[in-house]
Amino acid sequence: MVLIKVDGVGFSYDSHEALNNVSFEVEQGEFIGVIGPNGAGKSTLLRVMSRILRPRSGVVLLNDIDIQGMSEKSVAKDLGFVAQDNTITFGFKVRDVVLMGRNPHLGRLDSESIQDIKIAEESMARTGVSHLAARLITEVSGGERQRVLIARAWTQTPRVLLLDEPTLHLDISSQLEIMDLLKRLNVDLKLTVVAVYHDFNLAARYCERLLLMNKGRVEALGTPKNVLTEDNLRRVFGIEVHTYYNPLTDSIYVIPLQNSNWKSSKRGRKIHVICGGGSGGQLMHRLVDEGWDVTVGVLNLLDTDYETAKALGIPIVSEAPFSPITEEAYDQNLKAIQESDAVIVTDFPVGCGNMLNLEAAKKALESGLLTILIDADSILSRDYAKGRASQKVKELLDMGAVHARTVQEALFKLESILAGEGEDNL
């Protein structure tokens, strides 16, 4: 059932066109996220949908009725709006702020009834702010304030809740609390939610559909998988991203990549990285951004570092998921090392299946290649090869591997030694 229909809506602030022929429908019980760059028209769209602004052209239908023909109170009975700027400077108690949500249901001289108070108390319980009822709204935290404002909107008993950046200025814990709350209201009570977000990944995790806007127009509308594509985000935001399915959140995940205009010029030197288990992400980013040619291996398919290297366009020596390194992959890794100017080994967890990666580092040292170990103590603590990994790491250090405590230190030593300053000066 279509609850809201936005049909050909246009809006301008004087000579600035904020919305241009925007059309889409919202079904009863949907959770829709509105995303887009600053100035795309997201907040303006919500203010038009809530009847705060009158469109220059087109209509917004609520239950098949043009909201411009409805009274403000009639709209507020069906539609709650939580604005981006909800500063409350007066010292109202939280229960009084929430109770204000009953105003659309009261006559001009009416006082709140027992039923109104009961609805407000249920809203506070539902949003987890009952314990704040006697506190002043000016004394609660940002996350608590946002939950109070959602409780006030829910006290209107609306069918639709519009929210303009409900997680703005909140820490990650409070963001997740707000998003979990909205999802519970959406799923348990069939509340229709339309909200503006800047965080792609939060939107993808919680919303059924996304509306991508740019320059006042709808660029894409559909599932997060269909909207958050690398092509769409490159076109609208002008950035390179890598998108993949995250099984932990059961949603699409977006990784912004460094803008190519910010990268250093190519150095013409090649660095081979031996990593795994997510230990090489920061290093690979830094090497690519600073202009080094990079190769990596051996990495199992589905490894976090494999995904990072793939996103950065780094050549990878790979192995099947969860499989030990085969002789074929080991030989390919040695070939990549032979073509490199230096090797950097991160503090990856070592088991029997990937011991050959440390053996490859030994071969690099034997051939005279600069080999840097990052945080050798951490490698020793992540030895799952019955002590063989610890023994191999100590052997590498005895053979002349350069030790670095951090990625930053490894990069400094890499550049200094290759530039000819010599290890003895470090």
C-alpha cells in the first residue's frame, strides 16, 4: 500500500533550485534512507514532505490526499518530523517535551487527558527514556536527547516518521542505539521511516531502500546493493570506493579510497608485502598513496587483506579460501619478491598453513633484498604453528631483517635505506 507519493516535486530558494522533478513512492512499513552530497536537496525534500515548505511544482500525497490541502494538525496526526536542528534552550522536563507530541490531538484550550499521558509514558518506555522523565532536557546527553525527540514524535501516534540526520554529532554507540530504536519501531510497530543519512554503511545496514540524490534530482532508488554501486558513488560524490557484501552485518559495505589526485607521484620502486588477517590494510594504503608500486602474497581468497589489495588494484598472489599455501603459490610469491626492491612483513597470525610466507621472507633476505618486519613481538604472540613461527621470526632478525615497531617507522626506514642513507644511520 502506497502511503506517501512524491510526484514531480520542485522547490527553489529564491533563484536557487533545490528540488527538480522529484518523484518516488513510500510503501506502508518501509524503512527508506535518503543519501547524497551536501546541497543535494535531502533536507529540503523532508521539509516539503512534512508540509513545512510548499513545493513550487508537483504534489506530496499522504493517503492519496495533497498535504497542502490538509491542516497542520491533520498532517501531524499521521506524520512525525524530527528535524536536524532540535535545539531546546528552555528547561522543560523530559516528560513535558514528550507530552508535547499530543498537541495535534488537542483542541486550543484542551489539557492532556489521562489517555494522552499514558501514550506519552508508553512512548518513553518504548524509546528507553522513562528514567529521564524528571530530568531537564538541557541536561541530557546528545544520544538521550535524540531518543527523547523520537519519543515526542512517536507520541503523535503517526504512521510515518521523517528524520533529518538522526545520528548527526553522535558517537558510534549512540548512533547504533538510535538506528536500533528506529528499526524496532519499524519492524515491531510497522512504523514507516524515511530518514536522511550521511553514513552509507549505517544506511545500508538498516534501510530496505535508498534514495540517492544529487543537485536536487533523484539519481537512483532501490535496494542498498543496487544504489551503493561504485559507479553511482563515483558519479555523484566524485570519489573512488570499493563495495562488498559484509556477512557480519548482512549488508553492503562501502570503503572510500584515497582520491587519486592526492597520491604522490610514482617512485618507480616496487615493494612486496607479506601480510594476512587484516594486518596489511594500513600499510598497503600508505604505500599506494605514497607512490610505491606494490605486490602482495600469498593471501587466501576472502581474507580481509585480499579484499583491501583488490580494492587498491594491487597484484595479488592468491590461494584458495582456508587452504594452506601450495608449492605453486609459493613459487609465484618468490617470483613477485624477486621482482621487488624490498619486502615488508606485517604482524600477521602464522599457522601451519601460511608458514611458507615466512620462508619466502627468508629467501628475500638470502637474495640480499631489504626485508622489514613490523612488530616482531606481535608476530611471536600470534604463533599458531607450535613455535615454528617464533623460531623463523628470530631467524629472520638474526639474518639482518630490519625491525620496525609501527607502519610509520617501517615506511621511514624503507625510504631512508632505499635512498642510500644506510641502516647504520637509523
